[in-house]
Amino acid sequence: MSKVEARTGIDKDRPVHNVTIDTIQAVSDLMFAPWVQELKLEWLEVETGRVLARLRRQPKLCHFSPGRPDFADRSSMSGQVLMGAVDTVFSMAIATGESVSKGTISQNNNFISAANTASLLVEATVQKWGRVTLGETRITDEESGRLVCHATSTFAMNPPEKKPV
């Protein structure tokens, strides 16, 4: 049993659902690979079917040019980072419900403007629950509210766990 499991009672071998603001960080620590954790998402709000997180700009998350090593300090966050943030935050929005995700079926990202700001807000909202769950994620510049990316996601789901009678 890991320290996180001992502290929170969350077990990596049990299905993850009904996540709350009190459990989201521990669930994130157990669910996601180290490179996803490197995003250092800050969980701000959690309710059933909706999660809001902050993604702060870090040079290692930005475009890099070997010929211009100083460029990362002024460039925007890369699309791969934004796509990873979308999938991660939407995964957590699904984990607030009764069903357990089998995984991502599809994700469609529309990049609207450059992510060249100090921090972004990533808000994922489930639009339809079911065996196939659908939703959207909006990434906005935290300071100006400018839309940076709009994404739609489709996830395969296990049926909800049956409660004892």
C-alpha cells in the first residue's frame, strides 16, 4: 500500500468514481503517469460532471527550438500539453460520477489562440452520461478569459456499480 493509499483510503486496484474536491488530488496521484503529473494541475472546483483546474506555464511545457534555447521562456505551451490537460481533466470530470471509465474513445481539439500566458483554466463538463459518455472541455487564459482551446471528448464506460439491496 502506498502512502497515498494509506492516507486517503483510495486503492489503485479499486474502480475510481464519486471523486470529490477532497479526494481528487489523491486519485490523480494514483491514476496518472509521472509525465501527466508533471503538468502540476491544480484542482480548483469539483462537482458531479464538472471539474475546473489550473495549468500554470512552465518552460518545460512550452515549444522548444534547439537553435534557440532561450525561446522556451517566451513561447506558448505546446498543443500536446493542452491535449494532455484536456484528457486528464475530462477523465476526472467523469470520475465524479457513478460509472467507471474504460478510457478515451476520441478527443477533438480546436486550438483557437496561442497559450502564451502565465496560467490557463481547464474546465471539463460532462454533457451526456451513458455507456458512451460525451463532454466538452474549454481552456481559457485565466487573466483575460480568452478562449485558447475547445475540445469534445467521448469515453467508453462501465455500467455503474450495483449497490447492495
